[in-house]
Amino acid sequence: MLKSVQMFFESYSQNLFQSLTPEENLILQMSGEECHYLRWNSGRIRQSTEVEQFEVTWTYQWKERQLELTLQLTLNLQQDLALAQEFLERLRAQAPLLEVSHQLAPLIQAERHVSIGAVPQRDMAEVAATIENASQGLDLVGFWASGPILRGVSHSQGLFLFEARDTYFFDYSIFTKTSREENKAVKGFFSESSWQEDWGVRWQEQLQHLKKDLEILTRPNHAVPPGKYRTYLSPSALQGLIDTLKWGGFSYASYKTGQCPFKDLIEKRARLSKLVTLRENFTLGFAPHFNSLGELPPEILPLIEQGEHRNSLICGKTAKEYQVISNGGESGGWGTESPRSLEMLPGDLAPEKALETLGTGIWVNEVHYCNYSDRKSARITGMTRYACFWVENGEIIAPIEDLRFDVNMYNLFGEDLIALTQKAQDLRDVGTYHLRNWAGNRLPGALVRNFEFTL
Amino acid sequence: MQKNQFPLRRSLEADLRELSAIRALLERQTAPVTLRFHRELQQTRGRRNDRLESPSLWQQLGVMVEIYHHGVITYAGTADVSAAGIHRTIEKARRSAEALGRHSLGSFQPEVHPSTSGTYESPHLETLPQVHFDAVDELLIETNRSMANSDRITQRVSSLQLTEVDSLTISNTGAHRHQQFAYWTTAAAATAEKENEVQTRSVNGSHSHCYQGGIENLHIQKLCRDAAQAADEALALLAAENCPSGEMDVILAPDQMLLQIHESIGHPLELDRILGDERNYAGWSFVKLEDFGQLQYGSELLNVSFDPSLRHEFAAYAFDDTGARATREMIIEKGILKRALGSLESQARSGVPGVANARAASWNRAPIDRMANLNVEPGSTSLPDLISQVENGVMMMANTSWSIDDYRDKFQFGCEIGHRIQNGKITGIVKNPNYRGRTLQFWRSLKAVGDRSTVEVYGSPYCGKGEPSQIIRVGHASPACLFAGLNVFGGGQSC
């Protein structure tokens, strides 16, 4: 199936490119998926939705004018090309009325790369039975997504890149109540790099492990007054903060338009702790190497190195606008670049020592709904969520009521950063707005001081 | 289509060429099958610092097949809207229904997806052909220029988005619904910089001017005027003091009430959330089923309506995506919680009265409970009278930050600008105004509600929810409102 999609994309591309005039250029980005989504509540299926969707985004250029177009694809070549020709005429009519573009996307050097993984047969009835059976007696709520996803880029100067993989994940929560009827939950995530029929065995091992946290969650909440606390942030909790920083924090376009929370860092008025090294790392396999223009970023691009700014992400269009060199950054929403395969290097805190080193404070496993409270100061607010605990002298005492925090990232990753764990965790992006995301983070846990809880 | 015509105005028949064959295919199905076709044609134009950003056009077309099998509704979507493609997808949905139905959470009677028929149109669609590229460009160019009042204004952004949507639903049980929408979003913002200080001020917040309709949405002069004022205020904010901290009375302008209503009334009252469907992602709710009819949600001044009949407002429609006829309903009356934002499915699951609000973002998602036009009803106090009641407080305008917990209780919001009020008078502006609170305590502190003269209508194209996730359009109209004793603070290194 994926091979036929690749061949469709090649034929679609070639047909269109052959119809262009000498003054025209065209970059095509294809995205698609054929996925089965199962939504779970109380250990049973709430909704089953299967989606096959494919689309192509054009970057059309005529005499340095530029327009963008996204078309749905049916994979019926004749039909899709007929629609393409119709819209091509519309673009041709509009282009002469436009100004020369200051964001003209580059057509990079032509090359060819195709990587297609196998698509397994997956018995969804078996999947459903496995989940339901293991959920007996549990209040399990979750989201299963499985099936192939693909990305491809071609352009009228000969580029052809195509990557397609079968992937799956099960993102879930298990709910319980404390002895005072307060709602509590643990969070689980299961995914493997390739489909194995016995995936359920390993998932159920993970489930058993989570049940231990559930036991602690039945203790009554420990009251935590607002204030600053020594706090351990799990890799998943750290991800909540890092994902907020991805809104402009690593984008050159954001910096140039006054929307970057790390402006002071970039302009060397501030620095972070020497413990902090963040980089885009495509050797981790979280995302296709090429961006939506077909640009290939360096395999590893340091963004922040030992607390100092090194690079912001720059896509080809931003590079053109500001006359700088592109490093293959991906243009995300609102015209700003965002990391796709982010890694924070680990530290030297042994995970088994994290509780003891925390001593007395708060253990945060997950956070929720983070947002800038003051973007310029890199201040982020959010909530704790799921299994978060009050810890005394290295021992988990009780769960806590969900707390609001408001913290400054310069302090969190600066003077208030005590240690990072030795082991970092791979966290795949489970976003499915419109299409499944293809991205991820590898992050350690972080022990910090003065983490401010406000409500 | 005329050359200079901005909207595409493309006939649905041009894209659904095999509709007769599809209808015949549908009639041959033994199980109840519904086909929901959805087509979107979206155009976006923008200017930044007088330069044109690449214009974009986005076309989506597909169908979501729903098959009803032994009480369970199963979904499969495809962009292949040929008869062969739909046949294949119906078979796919049928196989899944047979394989997975026994694992379903519950079963429904067919009436939860009623086989209704009818049409809907956004107002003034007939004027769309009069919208020309020239007028769109003029709006963006002039709005950009109107913000160029100082060298310290480093970014001037204006944008317009027009989305034409056709939703056609047919079934072998007699449903036939065709709804046509034209959605407009305009935005303008200016960013001012001086040394290390950066302030952005927009026209009523990011992408809040969202409406249905025709050419009447091209308010060139008004947008220019408002954009110029935004630029002036961005400059003024550079020199302004930080918002003070403390417990104080706060007037929220309608362009902040938009987010307050959305996050702390809309989402907590979504019935599928109360029933636990969203607990793995967007969260749960502090509201319980037994609260409907009795919970004091807010002060007696709080009246909230769900009103999809206001056709100019962003989320107006005649039928939700399961076929329920959409009608105006009161959700909160004199502060008492009356009704949930729950579709027929959720009403059947819970026994609680709801509204027609099952909507899907597009053809590629199943419908779930969404808020639509959710509005605070006006009261009787003029804006000057609201201000005169404040001894020590702030009037906050234009949302810039929003966060709330997964039970929709503890929230925090930030705005672009605050007007300091002391002894009943506005005494100056403050920057980075923020406030935090808890939902019930907050709405019960509602002290006065602005009259009709203070009502403004806004919306958002970006309400996110669901697994798989989907973004939906919402509308929120509100008067200015006065709240007593909120926890207010400013920006800077720490709070």
C-alpha cells in the first residue's frame, strides 16, 4: 500500500512539473495516514474511527511570486490531476497580481531518498480484547492510534524524498479515588518501534507497574500551601514546559518578530545553567529528517549548549526573508519554526536516587495546559496533573491536590536547576490535530528548587 | 468564477459527480448508514510590515461514513468520494462494527442520530461574489499602514481568512441536510519595542473577530481605526507600569470574557467530558450530573445562553452533525445551572437535558460534544456605571494567555492591557495584567453585568478537544462584566 502511495506521489509530481512553464517552480509536500483510532472510556470503546486521508501542499512560484495551496488527494491520479490543473489555473491568474515574495522558498539541490517500512496485518478485534480484558476492574480511559503515516517532498528541479512508516501507540490513564473520594489518576503510554503480535504482554507489564502508583493515590491528599518548593519534574512533566517553549523559543522568525521568550538568552543578556544542553537530534528517529521544503537539517543541531544559546531554527523561507542561512528548521504554526526531534542531554542524577535527593518537596509526574503568563520573561503557568506526590525525607507520603504553578524558565533552567537525571526518556508526540504528528522529545527528569506553586 | 472574485463559490455538484450512484449504493445497504460529506475552501491573506505574506488556499473534501450496527455507531472516513471509494469505506466500517461492537461502552437507539432534513445558509452568502481581491488587499494594506505611527512599532500584522464550507448529510433512513457556511476571521496586531521591553497590542485579541456572513464583514475603515488605536496602545504600554498585585475588583471587557466563558463555562459543561470521555486528554469536569437544575454556578446576575440561531455569530447552524435540530437554550439562569452542553448521545447516556451540539471538525473526525455560540446575556449597567463602582481595580482587555486545570477549576488568564481604576475613575494603563482564580468562586463574584451597549460578539477558530483531536469554531458574545475581589498580578521575572 505505501509503495503504491509513493508511486502515486511520483506520478502526480511528474505530471504537474511537466505542465509548468519555464518561469514556474513548484514544491510539493505530501502528508497522509491510514489510521484506526479507538477511544476508550471505563475500559470499553467509546468511539471507533478509521481515517484514510492524504493531502498535498504546494509552494507555487512564478517570477519570484509565491502562493501556497493544499489539496485533498483521493489517490485516483486522473481525478487528482484534474483538480490540480483547475487550481493551478487559479494560482496562475493570481500570481501576476502579487508582489515579489520576501519569503521565497528555496529549491534545494535535487536528490532522491525513499524509505518505506512494512505495514503489518493488525487484528483490531484482538487489540480491543487485549485492552478490555486487562482493564477488568480498572477505570481505564485511553486513546489507541495505529496505522501507517507518511511524508514526502518533491520539487520541479528534481528533488524526491519519501518516508512512510507503520506506527502505533496507546496513550491511557487509569483512574481511582482517594479514601476521601478525591479523583486521582496515573498516566501510561505504550508504543514500540515495530508491531509485534505479543505487544500486549509488555503493555500489561507496564500496567502492573502503574497499579503500584494507584495504591499510593488512594491515600488522602496532602495539603500544599502556595509557595516555592523543591520539586522533581519527571521527563513527561518537563515535556509540558519544553513544549510550551517550542512556541517561539527556538524560532529565528519568532526572535525577529519580537515574540521569542529567549530573546535575552540570544542577545547574551542572560544564560542558563551549564547543565542545560538542548539540541535537534534526527538520529533519534522521531521524525523524518527532511522538513516540508525538503531541506535537510544537520543530523544534530545544538540550540542551547551548556546554558548558552547556539542556534535558532531557521527554515528556508525565514532565511530568505532575513538574509541568513537556513538550517532546515521546520515552519510550524504562525510562521515560526519549532523543533521536531528535540533532545535535552541527561545529567548525573541516578534515577533511583531522585527521591532521596529531592528530600522534602513535590514529585510532579505530569503537567497540564501550560501557557506563557509573560512571554517576554519566559514565564510559564500550568497545572500539575495525574500522579503527583508530597515527599518527605525521600519518601512518598501522599498525593497532592492539583496545584497551579507559575515559573520563570530562566530561573528553572538557571540557578534553580539542581540536577538532571542520568537517563532520558523517549516521548513520542501523540498529537492528532488534523493528521497524526510525527515528532518527539528525549528528555531527562529535572530536580529544581524554588518551583513556585500559586494556587 | 470572475477573475477578481475572492471567494471560490464552487458548486458542490462539481465535486460530488457520482452522487446519484452514491445514493443508489446507500439504498442497497441493509444497516442504517449515514454519509456526511464535508468540503472546505479556505483562503488566507496577510501582510506584515507592508509586505505580503504568501497567500494560501486550502481545499478539503471527504466523507465520514457512519454505520449503525446493533446499537453501536462506527465511523470510517475517506477523501475518495467516488461511489467505489464510499462502497469500500462502508465495508470497512461494517467490518469494524462487527469486530469491535461487542467491546463498545454502550448502545444507542437510532434516534440519537435523527434522520432530519433541512438546509442552512450563513447570512448574505449572495454577496460573496462581490468580494474582490482588490478589496481584500486594500483592507490588509490600509490596516498595516494605519499601525505605522512610530519607529518603535517593529511589527505590524494584518490578516483575513475566508472559509467556505459545505456540509451535506444523506442516509438510507431519510436524512438529507445541506448546510452552507461562510466564515470570516480578521486580525491585526502591532508590536512595539524599546530597549528590552516588548509589547504587542491587537484588535481585541488574537483572531477573535470571527463571524459568518458576506461582504458586510469587510469593515475596512473600522479595522484601520482599531488597528491604529492598537498601535498607539502598544507604544503606551512600553512606558506603562506593571499591573499591581493584590485582591481587587476587575472589569473584564468582552474580548477577555470570550476566553473566560470558553474555558470556565463552555468546557466544564460539555456533557461527554462530564461523562469521562475526555479524561485522558482535555480532562474531566468538576460538574456532576446531579448539579444540573440546582448548582449555583454564578451570582444571580449570570445568565448564559447556547444560541446557534444567531446567524452572524461564528458557530451558528441549523443541525448539529448528528442531525439534531439546533435551538436556543438557556444553560445558566440567574446563576443556576440548568442544562448541559450535551448531544443526544450524551443525553441518552446521562439522562440530563442538553442541546444540539455534536460537531466534527471536518469529514475526518467523528462528532463529539462541542460548545457553539455560548453567550453571557446582557444586564442593565452601563460601562461608566461599572467603572464608577470600582474603588481599586483594573479593567482588563484582550486575552493573551489562558490556562485552566483538567477539572476546569483553577484558572489563570492574562490580557494585553489593563486600565487602572481608582475611586471610580480610570487613572492610567498598566501592562501585563493577569488574574487567577477558581471557577465557581469567580462566577459567584460577578457583581455587575454591562448593558446591551457594552455587548461585543467574538469567536475563535481554534477550540481544540477530542481523541483523535479536532479543532472547531466557537462564538462568544458578552457584555463587560464586573467581578469582586480577584487575585490580580502583573508580569516580570516572578509573579
